[in-house]
Amino acid sequence: MMSRARRELEDDVQRSTHDALPDPRNEQILIYVNGELLPRNEAKVSVFDSGFLIGDGVWEGIRLHRGRFLFLDRHLERLFDGAATIGLDVPLTREELTKVLWLSVKANGMDDGVHVRVMVTRGTKRTPSQDPRLTISKPTVVVIPEYKSADPDTVRAGIRLFTSTIRRPPPDTLDQKLNCHSKLHEVMALIQAIRAGADEALMLDVNGAVSTCNATNFFIVRRGEVWTSTGQHCLNGITRGTVIRLCLDNGIPVRERDFSLSDVYNSDEAFVTGTFGGLTPVVEVDGRSIGSAGMGQMTARLRALYEDLIDEPATA
């Protein structure tokens, strides 16, 4: 059991589910930009690029783990579905983009402990404007591979959440299933949480039900059941879906449902999921300790099942 003094000391440290161990190799990486592999300090896009001007684009974060891109088919499906939704023609087929991913990591001699960001924007504009008809180039494609290993201290200590006043918008405003470059509402929510002394933000939907965090999906455990939101106001996370499937495959009751902050405050455990960090325990929400303020038994079990799954040779 962690001593109160140690817990209080750790509570003064703000953490993130994207905390990574420093790796000097990242200073020398090559980045793919529109068909070229460029050194980090030379990898640039135009100030007239649609992604820079108005956040017009889609992206994916993919892990390279033990020589395999984890859940690659699902990531590519989400990327191409998102592009189709916003009327953006990805200039590469799925097979061609897969080759670009392998080209990017092999050029850097990478085979494990790597996080890859794939970005596709609508391309360069003739003048600053949201009008897609003013685009004068093919879509911009960027692949950034970095050596990134999650900081084990974050998993050990867990994270603290603060419920933001910024709501997740409904699908007819900005569909949260889109993994798009327009993330300002999530940034604003995170800033609120940081200024409140928490690590990350918990966000509600337009009806006041718990939706998701600013950059990860949120789960609670109540009386042996695993709960997460309906998914109507959050990204259809690859890790989120994997955890739901692991519950179903292992006889663990799991529900996608509406629930409130009252359910969160009275939960036995809570955790978040994401491509980079996997499963990370939540120890506090809005100043209230969750369960034992550490990693609960269910969270530990699901984390172990997830680690076993991604270590299987057949995982793709």
C-alpha cells in the first residue's frame, strides 16, 4: 500500500497518458513528406497548407511493436473512412500507404517501441480560406515515426482527471468519430484540467452523460461490470474497441451505456485507453479518489490481457 506522504508527493506531479521516456534517437529521424524522406529539421509543409490554416485533415497514431504495426487494418479503415466523410481523396491506396509506413520506419532502422503519426490534409491553398475549391495541390501526406515508450511511472501512479465545462459536440456539429485535425475543443478542455491541477480532462456529452477524455477513451468498473460510453460522442478508439472485445471474449460483463458523474464518483475503478499508453488507471476524478486510488484488479487484468494480445505473433 502506498504511503499517504508518497501519494501526496506524487499528486504534485502532473502526468499525461502521452508521457514518453526521452530518446535521443528522435533527433536524427527521417520524416516522410509527400514522397520524400527528410531530416527532422528539414521536414516542413507550407504555411498555406489546409491543415495549418484551418485544421482540415485526418490522422492516425499507430504503434510499431515487435516488428508489427498493431491493428493496422483498423487504423487504415478509420483513416480512409474519415477522409471519405470530409470529402478528402487520399492520394494513396491502402496498399500504397502501408508501403509508405514500412518505408518510413525501415529508413530509420526501427522495429519496436515506435509510435507513428500519419497525417493527410486537403493540401496547399492559393490563399488563406476554408473553401476547399481554393486548394491548388494534391493532399499533403506526412508520416512521423518516433521512438516512444510510455513512462512506467504514469501507469504506476495513475492519472487524475478534472471534468471540463467544454462539452463533446453532437454528430451534426462535429462528429466525434472523426479523427480530424480540428481538436481545439479538446485542447481547451485539457487546459482547464491542467489549470485545475489535474492531469487530463474528462468530458461530458451534450446531455450531461460521461463521454470520454480529451485524448483517450474512458471506462469505469462498478460491481464487477465494465462500463464505457455509448460511443456516440467520442472517437471510435481502436484500443477502446479492443478492450470491449477482450471483455466479451473473457466473460467479463461490459456495457456501452449512458452514465453520469455520480456513477464515476462511486465507481470501484476507472481507467483510460489509447494507442500509445494502452490502459492507464485513473486514481482521482474532480478531487475524489476512485476505489483504492491505484490500479484496481479489473484494470490490471484487462491490461494483462491487452499486453498478451499485442504480443501474439498473429496480431496486425
